[in-house]
Amino acid sequence: MKKILTILMFAAAFGMLMGSVSAALDMHEYDFDGKCTVNLPDEHWIGDQVPFGKAISGGGITVHYFNSNQLQGTSLEDYISSQQYNKVGNEGNLTIYQSGSKYVVLTNSTDDYLLVTDKNLDEAKKIASSADFKSNEQSAASSDNVSSGKNNGAVFDKDTVVTLDGLNFTIPEGYKQMGNQGSEYTFANNTSTIIISIKNIGKPFSLDSVSKQKGDEKKVINGTEGILSKESGKIGFTYGIDDSMISIFADSEDVIGTVISS
């Protein structure tokens, strides 16, 4: 009898072990039209309705890919707000939100975004962390003096052109990228900060559409016309390129002039 119980217990334990190994291996790669690949559990995945980009759902999980050109005139922050996602925190390059009983995990490259919605936070983080954005590979193949917009906190040893949301900017020597929240990018040195905010407005930019405060003025910096504002020791300069509205905040007009000189 003891021998039979021992065999049964061993069989059960072996079955649990094999089940966990099988579950760990039951993943497959999904390709979002050559733009991004991600590892997904072996579920029955079907297309899901989203306002832009592409989404699939399966097993209570939704994975939504889109890029900055598909935001249709809104910003990532506005879209997140419209979905009533409540930010929980950050883990590495993952931004974690909560929506009711589910978690929403965001990961992104410079121009591409992936949102994973799942009741299981660890599973959502695992899926998001597996995302391979093809734009990263294209950026890595670009010339040595052009950065993809992420330099992993390394200090630029010379004025360096970076590409953010498909637009080029020149970051002065001595600064490093501190990170980004959607399409708002922060660079800093030991004493000052540069913030570059990019918003796709879905139509050709016009200076007349910029909301002006008392003291704001039209000004040309380095050949670019925009709206100059000053507040709390910071100087802001807002201008447009095609359907993108760009705001740069820095300590001086000279720094702003360098940033837009690309």
C-alpha cells in the first residue's frame, strides 16, 4: 500500500513538473505586420477592435500595437487618459497601469508602442518585455552620429543628432537622455534640463493655433519661427513641422537654437 501511494505521489509530482515545463514552453511568436514581434501564450487569438493600430485578444489577454503616426492627432497621454488607465508605476522600460480588475503594461521604442492588458500582471510584463520593435533594428543600422532617441543614459561626448518620433533634434554635448513619457523626452546635464515634447495634431501646424499666455511672443530662433514663452526660469519655444507641434523647454534660447539646428 505504501509503495502504491509513493508511486502515485511521484506520478502527481512528475505530472505537475511536466505541466509547468509545458506551460513555460507553450509560447509562440506573433508578428504585427513586420513592425513588432512579441511572444504570446498558445491561446486562440482573434483580431480585436481598436481605434487605431492593430490588436489581438485571447485567453483574457489583449495585445495592442500602434505607432506614433497612427495616433490620429491625439497624444499617447490623451489616449491613456481617455481609457481611464490609472498609473501604478514603472519597471525598467515598462509603464504599468490598472484598469478595473486588469493591468495594462506599456512598452515602446521611439515611434512604436505596445499595450498588454491582462488580469495577471506578471504575465502582462512577460509579454510586454518580449516585444521586439523593428524600428530599433533600423535605428541601430543608421550612421554613428545619429542616435535612435535612446542612449541608455550615456553622456553625449559631442553635439549629437537624435531622432524622436521621426524628427531630428541636436542634443548638446554633455547631456544624456533621462527617459521619456510617451512623446515627451527629457535630457539633462549636471545643471540643466532639456524637455522636448512632440504632439501629432492631425493637420498642418499653424502658429495661430497655439494657445498664448501673457508675455508670449512670436520669435525666430535659428531660422525657425515659433512662440517664445518664459515661466519659472524656463524658456519654452513652440513651433511646428508638418502636422507635428513641437515644444522645447530649456534654460536659454541658445540651447533651444542648438536643439532645433538639425
